[in-house]
Amino acid sequence: MAHAAPASGARTPSARSRTTDVFSERAHRAAEWTTPVALGLVYGYWVAANNRSGGPITGWNLLLGFVSAIVFAALWTGIHALAPHMRRELHALLWTAFAGCAFGFLYSQTGATVLRSVGMSLAISAGVFLTLFYRFYTQEDAAGKRIR
């Protein structure tokens, strides 16, 4: 069967499949610090809410929430900066450890036993690892460079 020859000036497949960057460089720079701050505030509120179990809001409860938010945002920022320089297996493992620890601490604030908190965080970690490993394995080469 005959195929049509490409017309002169036709675009190459790699140029056609490249996605456009909708946001400006300024928006990307703003997202670098607003994302961890927003996620940290949500996490800190969630920790404080789990800790008080529907009771009154106290000063210690507010302190726990804000300290949790600051630690979460700092760790997220550090991992976000460090992880892309690692191989895909370690990249997925680092995010998995972060997600497991974050969930384990969050779950432990509900008053659950340590054994149950560890078991639940291991289950969450397994799902996160499988998801991230698949994503990084299909989106990166063995050296950790994104496949474009």
C-alpha cells in the first residue's frame, strides 16, 4: 500500500507532540512557594482537627497545627528540590517515605494505637510507591531524565 510523502515544511512528530506551557515563568516561580505553603496549611489544620477530636480549639492545638504546617512545608520543599536529582527508584522511595510518615503522624493524632497507625501508613505507602514508581518508570529514563 502506498503512503503519502510528507509535504515540505511539515512539522516533525516531536514538535507536534510537545505540550505548550500555559503558565508564565512568573507563575511557575510563584507556585514554587505557594504550593508547599498551601499544602502545609491544609495539613496543619487537619492535624489540629484530628488532635482535638471535635473539642474546643486551644492554644496548644493551634501551636500543634502551625508547627505541623511549617515542618510539612519545609520537608515538602526539601524533597521537591532533592528528589529530581535521584534515580527513579529512589525518587519514588523518597516521596513514599514522606507520604507514609505524613499520613502516619496524621492518623496517630486520632488516638489510634501505634500499631494501627504504622499499619495504615504502610498500606498508604505501598499504594503511593506503586503509583509513583509506575509514573517515574514510564516518564523517565534510567538516569532520571524526563522523556520528552
